[in-house]
Amino acid sequence: MTIEFFAGRYPYILIAVLLGIGLYGMTMKRNLLKKVIGMTIFQTAIYLFFIQGANKMGATIPVYAEELGTEPTAYMNPLPQVIVLTAIVVGVAITGVALSLILLTYKRYGSLDEEVIIRRMRESA
Amino acid sequence: MRLAGVVLIALVAGFLMWATRDLPLRGDPQSPASTHVSVYYIENALVDSKTPNMVTAVLADYRGFDTFGEAVVVVAAALSCLLILLRRRDDQGVVDDPDERRRIAGGADP
Amino acid sequence: MTSRYDSVFLDVVSRGVVPLIQIFALYVVTHGHYDPGGGFQGGVMLAASIILLRVAQGEESYERFPRAAGLYLAAFGALAFCLLGFMPQLFGGNFLEYGYAIPPMEAVELRYWGIFFAEVFIGFLVWGALVAIYDALATGGFD
Amino acid sequence: MSQIPALIPTSLLLAALLSLLAGLRSQRAGHAVAAAGIVVSFGAALLGMWEVVSTGQSIRYAMGGWIPPIGIEFVLDHLAAYMTTLITFIGVVVIFYAPRSIRFESPGKATFAYPSMALLLAGLSGMALTGDVFNLYVFLEIAALAAYALLAIGDRGGPFATVRYLLIGAAGGGFYLLGVGFLYFSAGTLNMADLSAILPELVENRAVMAAAGLMVIGLGLKMALFPMHFWMPDVYTNAPSAVSGLIAPIMTKVSAYAIIRLFLDVFPPGFFTETLPITATVGWLSAGGILYGSILAIGQHDYRRMLAYSSVGQISYVGLGIGLANPIGLIGGLLHIVNHALMKGLLFLIGGSVRLRTGVTRIPDMKGLGKAMPWTMYAFVIGALAMVGIPPTAGFFSKLYLLIGAVEAGAWIWFAVIIASSLLSAVYFFRVTEMIFRDPGSDPAETSRDQGGEKDESTPDHPVGEAPASMLIPVVILAVGVILVGVFNFAIISALLESVVAPLEG
Amino acid sequence: MDQLLHSAPLLAILVSALAAVAIPLTGERRRNLRETWTILASIAKFGFVAMMIPGVLAGERYEMSLLEIAPGVELALKVDPAGLLFATSASFLWILTSFYAIGYMRGGNERKQSRFFSMLAVCLSATIGLCFSANLLTFVLFYEILSVATYPLVIHAGSEKAYRIGRQYLIYAITAGIALVGGTALIYGLTGTLDFQPGGFLEAGLGAPMLWTIFALFALGFGVKAGVMPLQSWLPNAMIAPTPVSALLHAVAVVKAGVFGFVRLVGYVFGPGLFGDMGAATVLAVFAAATILLASLIALTKDDLKARLAYSTVGHLSYIVLGVALLVPQAMLGAAFHMVTHAAMKITLFFCAGAIYIHTGKKKVSQLDGIGRQMPVTLGAFGVGAVGLAGVPLVGGFVSKWYLAVGSVDAGMLIFLGVFLVSGLLNAAYLVPIVTRAFFRSSPEHTGFNEASLLMVAPIFVTMLLSLLLGIHPDGFFQFFSISEAIVEAVTGTSFTGGG
């Protein structure tokens, strides 16, 4: 465990921590909205993972510049950025649907607390 | 239970950290991701489609089908929200009327 | 004055800001070839402008941007993108192979325009879809 | 170049969009458009299968004309042809069944439901066809989004059950995407064929191992692999019957299919079996799932909940096929995909027909339906026999192959599990069969036991009769399909599946 | 004609399947037409089966493979002596049962007659199918169909008790079926083939634990149907089904399918040599012998006529199992022939019981005093069947028991000779008194000649004649004895010089 190791890999560690936080929110929180927030954090961690992988030391954004030509090391990797763009849109879409579902759940059971909802479900059944 | 969950999550995070040993270092220009397919995009985006922004070229052309799928995802999300939250009075009757429900339930196909 | 809070500031500022947002959004949509940007980003901005209207002006905004418009916009955007994908197939290309779209034209040129239209359609689509999602959520849902 | 691989999902997508626009004008037009699109894509899938089988070659289709790994590739090989045909076939059957059922069970939702169904099918068929690991994710999410909405529009508990499913699904999708990331950053490509060329050099790479693990975990969450199945019973219990009949048969199977594809086509041979014990893990979890699902299904009073628990068990058969990782076992698992799709679709649709006519979803209330709805109920018997695994229905043969596979692998515990679960499923299905063929009302004590399940207030004031033709014909088609697949299972195997499992030989 | 002969195995199966479809379609209203289907199908089926007898005896094996149902395993039919023996007896008795059943169902005004006749036809299809199966998978396939198709017949009465018994029946049948599937998978996984071979195809090299596992699974699978103790308890209960079912299925077709399974298992899967070497034969023989004695003892205690006959069936099925397990040619010959003779005699007895029940409503032995004066033909036939089962000469039972006894001496197992003798006495003890009571005790209820309908009496008379014929001239009727010899020759390789 040397300094170089951390210097080269600290993003991974941070991302793993963020991912853990997101997962914690998704699984441990009882409030549905907080679960969705956890889900968003979880997804964000994944976006960050892709983004940091696109990074190249000393490279610029992947927009062609006259003075750099088409030297591959001069531009960051465009593919992960595309993937993240897609993934973000997917994430937004899921969040939107999740919010609609939560809205309807709240309307029906008057609560966002998972255990309360389950109790009310049993009562009404 | 809660503790078990936290331990499990910690395990997942630890597993990821364990696995990153073999990932390229941060910003390594010689990483596999930077030397295989992406090189083609950087070198040819301008030639193939006159597009200086490589992200756009990849997005809309090389991997245009992903983007098409992504567009469908957005439509699907809109559709899903509408489907979940809205109710349309069908052109074949009033929806919540018990008589109507009975009419749908009985008899042959309309 | 039908805005929800009857606030002059809100009314004036929103009236002023929305066009600016939209113009910038159109720039982002159409300038994706040269700068970071493109249909998704621009579409979100366009949607944001409408949502700002919805928030600031309440019922009045439905006159400017009807409830159904979002859905139609999204569907037409997606449909147009889909047809754009089908077009090259008529001339022997593959799905989304812009280079085949209109045979007499040069492939590079066609790809350029293919990307452009794809971005524009995506812009409309995202615009409409996000507004539709917002509208659906804003109704609170029918139970 | 054959356009078929692109045609299958795109015709569905186009149909979804057109159906949405048409549906805003007239619900019936919307349905007609969606149905037309699904039929077209079913035709395309059949054509594609014909082409693949007759030439023995897979059709590779470069999206946008960009040769992989630059662009995205669609691969219509034997396995993909098998899956797409199944997916679109179930789609065709259900879309014709749906109108009456949806209008009854989810009033006011029909307009948006048909496009969602088409989108769901598009997503699933795209997953089956794509040759790109990231593109698979995109289609996975299309299918998932459509499924969330469709599942939520049923009974009162629908939205809540679906939120839980959504969270699981999002986690599953996220893990899969993370796996894709690990794979991409280790290998530098997203194309499956390209990956399979590069990965053999990276067998010892931890990141690749993590990628495999994460992708399988993600897909496992999506396929309701035990113990990640807990969302499933609630969701299917509250969903409209037509939707359960569409989603239960194919959705989880496609995730299983994706695992099989990773196992066979992406990662190097032996990676899932020796380097990482993934297939064995999947197999053991499945063995647990089979027992768990079968045992819990016995205790259920709600028909749909019983089917849901049985689905937990049945999807695990596919998992067990993966776990065996030998040719005949995997053939058993793959064959079970089709078998279970037909059987479970059949049973859920029958539940919908019964509900339409009687408002009943609880098993004790189903007494005497054999007399009122004879055709539907005979179809149920066929489905039940297939579930138990009585020849010549489809269920018998997949279980037989799994058993043979277990013998060849020397997996005696799994052998015992399959045998035990057949017995258990016999118990819960014959319970229902016995109920429906009893004389109604002979024993009032049994009908009043009350727990769980909703009975509609709108008890029918018309004489309960056979389901309408639009719902009966799909049911009969599926019932006949169950038998035909059983009798001609070897034709399927020799035409399609044998070449799929060829990499496992020797 | 030749063409017809070569497709006869398939036609024999299909003809009743066709009838099974036609019957419900014709429906309750046109019941004469519906009954015509049954009769026609049964006669046609017997015709198809019988026309193969000369060829098979001449050494011809009619083979057909329909379609491949698993890698290397086809849905294949092959007519060999063993299958033909069973098929001939079952299909011949179906003709009689059809007439009888029509009389029974109409006489008793039973419910759901269409379902009844249809399912009966399905059962017969399955029975003939498993007779002619060329490999284990085809066999198991038909075996399972048979199990399931019998269920609606068992619950025919529709009472709570019938459902309870039906449930028990299904649990037994499904367990057995699954054990068979498991065993089949095991054999296929280990050897890669499932085709029946005279003399067996399993190798000792598989190792004892594996062979014993296979044996255990199959013994469970076949033992249930064959009623080998301790798996017999469903059979007496299943007598709740209408009597034609009890007669044809629970005395002939279904239970014999289990016994026939043992024949296939010992003769064509394991092979007598391996089966004896591994010691399974002894185990099976001990179980069978115990069953014979216990079942006979239990039968003595039963007052219900059908229950008594059911336990008698349990015992006699084990005669066959025991004969097979003894592994010597004479015993096997006796076992094979007992399949036929027992079928003829037992179906006579069941027919009589049914006729008595439908005609007088009497179910119990103790109620039958003096009934012989009222129904002399029925009870006379019952007497013939009873003495036949006890092993009195001139009735079919004697011939088969003789060979079984000789076989147990040949095998050097005198204890089993004792079993046969004791059980013969017990048979006489529980059956003959019924006849003597019926004829020699008097009761005011039963006076004057008053037989059941001709549709029921005629089949009884025919089966009685058949029982006698088998005893007087064993080879006289469709050469059953020669076929039995051919089976033993095929399995053991011994050749018999002369007929019995």
C-alpha cells in the first residue's frame, strides 16, 4: 500500500464508498423516497466510475482541435462519455417512473414508510 | 438484520476495491480502453462525418443505435408515467361505473 | 393574472427568462457537432423552460404549452428518429446507416446531417417526454 | 444483407410509437396498430429463425453500417432466434388476449398499455439480439421501464409492489452496468465477439472477474434468482392478468438468457465454471429456489400468488440448467425457457379469464368452474400437467434433460431436488384442479376461509360462462403449444439448441 | 395388408385415442352413437393387436419409430412377445368391459358418462402404448399418461371420499412416475441408451450403489402400480371407482402395467443374470412373497366384496412379481401366463361384483346369502373364478400356478413353494365361502331367477369361459401360452421343446 497506489487509485476507492452509501440508502432506509435517493447516489457512483475511466493524463476534451490533430493521447476517451450520457438518461427515466409509483403508493396508503404500508396492505386485504 | 445488511454492503464495496487492483491507473493513456476502440473514434470522427465533437459522433453515428434505444427509454419513461398516473375515459364507456365493468365481464366480444 | 402566487416578480422574471433559456437550448441542440452539447442536453433545457412556466404561471401555462403537447412532441420526435433510421434501409443500407439515406449525396455529408437531425429529434423528444413526466406527476395521479 | 435482425425490434418500436399516437384518437386503433407491429415482428422472427436454421449460419447485422467493434452489432444466431421467436410469439398471443382483460382489470389504462407492451417486447427482443454488452443494458432498461408501468396498473397494491421491484431492478441494472464498466476498462471494447477474442488473455485479471461477478449478480437480480426473488410474488399478485401473462413468461427468462450468453459467448470457456464458480453458485441458488418456490406455492390461497411462487421455482430450473454447465443440462434449461413461458403464460391468462367472468382470484372460490368454463379449465389441466411434468407435455422433457444432465454431472443433490419439486408442484396444481372440477357450492365451509387476495365487489349477475373468444383462443393456442413443444421438443433441440451448447462439448 | 400389419402397433394405440376424442364430442344426448364409438374402437383395437400374433410367434418384430423425442431416443414402438401378451389380454378384455360398462353405467344411471368412456379409452391407449414401447422413455411416457388418465375415473363418484382417495391415488401415482423419470434419466445419463434388450443392457461395471439406486427408483415406480407391499394401500381404496374401472384397470390394465414394468425391468433392462447377481432378485422376491401372504390374510378379514377382491388382486400381482424375481425359466413362464389367467379370472369376479351391486345394491359379502338362486349365472361364473384363483385344475389359474411352483423348486427356493401353497389355501378360504353362502344359504330376499341385464351377464359368461379355456387348453385361445414361452425364451435364452 504505497502512496503511488493511492494516487493512482483513490477514485476507485471513493467510488466504491459512494456506491456503498447508495446501496445502504436503497436497502436500509424505510422511506421509499429515501430509497430512491439512495438509488440515485448508487447510479451516480457508476457514472463517476465511467467518467474517471475516460480520463487521460494531460488530455483535453474530445472535441477536435486544429493544433492537436488526431493524436489519440491528446483527447479523452469519448466512448465512456457516451455511455454515461446514455446511462444518465436511463437513470432519469427510472427516477421519473419511481416517483410516479411512489406518488400513487402515497395516495393509496397515505404513507411512504415501507413498514407502515405493508401493515396497511395487510389490514385492507 | 440491519447489521447483516451493512456488512453485506461493506463486502460489496470491499469487493470492488479488491477488483480495482487490476484496473488501469487513473488517467493512464495506455489503458486498454484508451488504446482499442476509442482510438478509431478519435482518429476518424472528423473524416467520417465532419463532426469535430467526437462524443456527438459516437453518440449519434457510431453508436447511434444506443442513442436510439436511449430515446426510446425516454419515451418509455414518459409513457410509463402516464400509464401509471393517468386514466383515460375509454372511448368505450365510463371506466369506474360498476355497470360498465359488468358489461365488460359478461357476454361475448364486442 | 392567474399565476399561483400572484407575484409580479415571478411573472416578469419567468416571462423574461424562459425565452432566453429556450434560445440557449436551441443553440445547445443544434451545435452539438462542435461543442459539448446535443439533443439530450438541449432537450432537458427546453423542458426546464416549460416546467419553469408551469411552476411560475400555473394554469395559464397550459394555454401556451397544452397538456397533450408533451406527449405528442415526444412521440413525434421518437417517430421521426425511427423513420430516420429506416430511411437508409430503403436504399440498401442498414438501420441508421445515414451514409445511404439519400443516394446522390456524399456519405460524409449525409452522416453530418444525419447526426444533426438525430440530435434535433432527440431534442424534441426529450423536451416533450420530460414535460409529459412533469405534467403526469403534477396531476398527482388518478386512483 | 438481411434486414431481419433490425426489423424485429424496430418494427415493435415503431408499432409502439404509432400505437401511442393512434391510441390517443381511438383505443381500438391503438390496439390494432400494436397488434399489427407485434405480428410483423413475429413474422420477422420466424423468417429469421428459418434463415438461421436452413443456412446454419448466424446473421450478423452492423447497426449504422459500422463494422464491430466500432459500431453496434446485432447477432441473430440459433439462441437469439430461439428467444426472439418465443418473445414475439408470447407477445402475439397476449396482445390479442389483452383488450378485454385490461379494460376489466385496469379501467382507463388501455390506451397506454398497448404501446407499453410493444415497448416491453421490443426491449426483450433487443436484449436477445444484441451483440454488444452495453446495448444489452439499454434494451434491458427499455423492457424494465415498460414492465414497471404495466405491472403497477393492476390492483391496489400494485404501485407499492412495483416500487420494490423497481429498486431491485435498478440495482440489478446498476450492477450490470458497473460490470460493463469493469469489462470495458479491462478489455477496451463492448462488442461481445471482440470481447471473447480479447478476454482469454485476461483470465487472471481481477477486474474481469469482478465484471463477470457483477454482471451475473445484476442479471440474477433481474431474473429473480433465489434469494433475490422476494419482489416477485407481490408484483404478480397485483398485476393485471394480461400483463402477468406477458411478463411472467418471458421477462425473467431473458435475463437468464443474457447470463447464458455471457457464459457461452463472451467469457472464455471455463471462466464461469473453473476460474470463478459462477455456474455452480447459480445452480445451488437455483436448487434452493426450486424448493423454496415449490414449498411456498403450496400454502397460497391466491391463484396468482401461487403462480408467482411457482415462477420462482420454475425460473430456477433454467438456473439449474446453467448450473449444470453440461450440454444436456443446459439444453434442459433452455428448453425449459420455452416450456415455462408457454405454461406460465397459459396459467396466468386463464386466471384472467376466470377473473373476468367471476371476479374470483382465490383458489377456494374457483370451485365448480369446470362446468361453467370447460374449455378454459381443460386448458388449465394441460398447463397443470405440464407444470408437474407429465408427458407428453413440454414440462416433462425439460425436467428429463435436467435430470440426465444432473446424472452426467454427478450432481445427486440437484437430481433429488428436481424430483422433489415435481412432487411438490403436483401437490399444489392438483389441489386447484380438484377444486375446479368439483360441484360448486357443495361445501360452504371451505369458501369462507379468508386471508389475502381481493375479491371484486362486482360479483357477476350474469350466468358465469365460457370466456369470450378473444380470451379463449389465446388460451387454447398456448395449451396446444404446450403439447406440441413437448411432442416435437427434439425438433427444437436438433434445429436450434444443439448448436448452442456445442461449445460445451468436450 | 402388409402395410396395415406394419402400422398395426400405432393404429392399435391411436384408435382408442380417436375414440377418446369422439366420445365427448358426441356427448350425452346421443349416447347410443357415443357407445358405438367405444365398441368400435375396442373391437378395432383388438383386431389390430391380434393380427400381429402369428407374425410375432414366427419371430417377426414389428418396429416403428415415430419421432425422436430426446437425443438418441426415439418415440419408438416394437412388438415383442411380452408386450403382445399383455396387449392382447388387455384389448380383448376391453371389448367385454365396454359392453359391461354400458350396462353398468346405464343400469346405475351414473353421472358424467362421456368423461368416463373417454378416459377409459385414453387409459387403453396408454396401456397398449406401454406394451409396445421399444424403449424405456416411451414406456415411461405412456406409463405417466396412464397414471393421470386414471384419476378422473377414480374420482368418478364425485363424493368427498372419492376426492380424498383420488388425492391419495395421485400422490402414489405421481411419486411413482417421478421415480421412474428419475431412474430413466439415471440410466440414460450413465449408459446413453434406453432401448429394451432381451436379456438386459445394463452392465455390472456401473457399480453396485448405482445399480441399487436404479433398482430402488424403478421398484418404487413399478411397485406402486403393482401393489407390492408396502405400496399397496391405494389399490383397495381405488375400488371406489365404478366397477368396470376396477375390473379392467385395477385388475388388468393399470396394475398389470406395474407388473409388466417389472418384467421389462428384469428381463429387458437389467437382464436376469445381472439382476440375480446383484441380489436385487432376492429382495424383490421376499417383498413379493410377503405381499402374497399378507394380502391374502387381509382379504380374509374384508367384508366388502370389492375390497376383498382388491386385496386378492394385490396378492396375485405379487405372484407374477415373485415369478419374475425367481429368474428361472419355469417360474417366468408361470408368471407370464399368470398375467393372462389372473386377468381373465379376476375380471370375471369384478364383473360379478358389479352386476350384483347394480342389480341388488349389495356390496358386502355378508349380504350375499342365497343370492346364487337369484343370479345363478353370475354367481356360477364367480365360482369358476374363485376356484381358478385358488388353483384348482381345469381352470386357468392352475396352469400358471403349476409353473410357478415348479419354478420355485427349480430355483431351489422351497420356501416360495410353501408361499404358493399356503396362499392357494388362503385364496380358497376367502373366495369359496362367498359362493357357498350364495348358493347354499337361503334368504327371503333372493328368490326367483332375476339376472342383471344381458349387457352385463354376457361379458361375465365370456370371461368365465375364457378362464376355463385357459385351464383346459392353455394354448387354445390366441396362443397365449406360446407367447408366454416366447417371452421366456427371449429373456433367458432357454427354449421350450413342447407346449404346456
